[in-house]
Amino acid sequence: MRRINLAIVGATGMVGRTFLKVLEERNLPVENYHLFSSARSAGTALSFMGKEYKVMELTENSLDDGVIDIALFSAGGSTSLKFSPIAASKGCVVIDNSSAWRMDPEVPLVVPEVNPKDILKHRGIIANPNCSTIQAVVALKPLHDKYTIKRIVYSTYQAVSGAGMQGNQDLENGLKGEPPKKFPHPIADNVLPHIDVFEKNGYTKEEMKMVNETKKILGDQNLKITATTVRVPVFNSHSESINVEFEKPFDLEELKNTLAQAPGIIVQDDTAANLYPMPVNVSGKDEVYVGRVRRDESLDSGVNLWVVADNIRKGAATNAVQIAQELIKMWESGQLPNKY
Ligand code: A2P
């Protein structure tokens, strides 16, 4: 079996550095790693897998024919819009963390616990969903399969790391009394009902990402979904209150067992012991944590969930690396042609 060549685009960023950590933990059959950034950080040395790697500037020739098999991109939408098609045209499969390609009907939008088979439809670019959508659909998929979801109401409590290095700096500086640079208002000691830009319908782009990406990943355009996304002064890990209405009736204990047995989920729900998921405990983990599972007594068949995940790991880097692992398996097994 041949080993692959893997590129990381945006290696110096918040998600890029986490790609390196997750890759160190997982045993991918990689021959060579190539680390890229913009001209700004080119030349930076990053130690990874016990070696020093020099980060190179990404240019149109960086991803030349056959050199790179998979490129993990986390360098923003405009970089991805420019370089992903170039990479794909040279035989490289891009796994992109930006929102640039997510709603393109030709581009699979994948969470490996939910819709791994969509990878088979790729044409050179696979999109990694929005961080808040990833953790939500991991929790919702087993419930949709069993009870058929009719409607979802999302309310999020999102960490500053979702806004990259500058998000973290705004909270750190804000705690020292300094004004924000990234967010439109102070984030320290504050809560901002505003993530990404506002759209014409009054929702933010983040809210509409959750609505549209959930439908695409669960493969169900009939789902009724609404969202309010909120930035809170937490460094890392997003929390979500998710209200779900089902077509079918359910037994609460059976629903909890369904969640506990589903891939990638840890149920942490013991109110007598004050046990429920919290960002401080979930940061650094790859699973999606679910707690506060309780019947919505205002509905015929509905449930409330509290869902917490590390937005930089499962919400970005881990999910992308898991997609790469699935892709490699599909090459190895002959489900996808070419690479072996
Ligand atoms: P650089 O360090 O040179 O700015 P974050 O979202 O945490 O700020 O990280 C963004 C990542 O994307 C960084 O690694 C950044 O590199 C990289 N990046 C930004 N623009 C480009 C570009 N045009 N080409 C390659 N990498 C880029």
C-alpha cells in the first residue's frame, strides 16, 4: 500500500495548528507533509511529528500535479475559492473548512458519523461543515433516524475561538480592559447575539448556515429549522440548546440510550450529581457531549438537549481529519478509484 502526501493550508492558524495535533494523535498513512500559509507567516518553523517543518507560502504552483493527494484547507473563504479548484484540477482532494463550497450542490458536506457515503460523490472538493452545525447533527442524526424530526430550534452559546486567533485576542485583551479589534462590541463580560454578517431576512449568516447545512447533511429539505447564534465570553467549545419536535412518539429512556449508543456521542446527564456537559470539561475532546435531556412538555413529541463540543477539534480539525481517514479507506477498499 502506498503512503499519501498531505498538505495543510493555513497551518499557522488556530484550526491549522489543531490539524497538526489531531494528525499526531491519529495514524494516517502519510509519506510527506507540506505546510502552507500566506506570505505573512512563510518561513515559520513548526515542530510536528518530532520534526521541524518550514511553513511555505501557498502559490498557484504549490499543489502541482500528483504531488499532493489530500489538502486540508483552513485559510478562509477567499483562499479556498482561489486555490481549491487549482488543487482539485491537479488531482488533489481538498477538504475545506471554510464556508466557500458548503452549499455547492456538487460538493459533499460531510460529518463522518452522519453521512460518510456522501464522500463517494466528491469531485475534488469536500466541505467541512460549520462548527455549530457539526456538533448539532452528530446528536440529531440518530434521533432523526428513529423518531423523524419535524422541527429544530437552535440557540447557541459560541466560544471566541470560532473567530480564529483574533477572537481569542479580543477576549484576552477585553479582560484587561482593552477595546475589541475583531468583534463589533466588547466580548469580555458581554454576550453578542451576532455571529458573522447580517442577512436581508434579519438572521445572521451563521444562523442561516445552521439552517441550510443541517438540511443538506441530514439529506432532508423538509425539515423546519430556526436558529439564534450567540457569541459568549468563553475561550473554547461551543454549547447549544437544541429543541426538537418529532413525528413519532418516544420513550425518554430509550431516546437517551439511542444517543448513548450513537457514534461520536457521550451522554453526560445526571442532574442529581450536577453532571452535564460544560466547555471547561469538553475542550480537548473529540466527542460531542449531550446532557439535560428532557421532554418538551409543551409539545406532543419533543425533547430539549444541551450539546457541547470542542469547536476547534470536532467542529473543525478533527472532523476534517476524520473525512481524510474515510477517504483513504475508500481508496484502499477500491470504493473510490485512483490512489492505490
Ligand atoms: P498566515 O499565518 O500567513 O496569516 P486564523 O483563522 O486562525 O487566523 O488562521 C488563518 C490561516 O490561514 C493562517 O494560517 C493564515 O496564514 C492562513 N492564510 C490566510 N490567507 C492565506 C492565503 N492567501 N494563502 C495561504 N494561507 C493563508
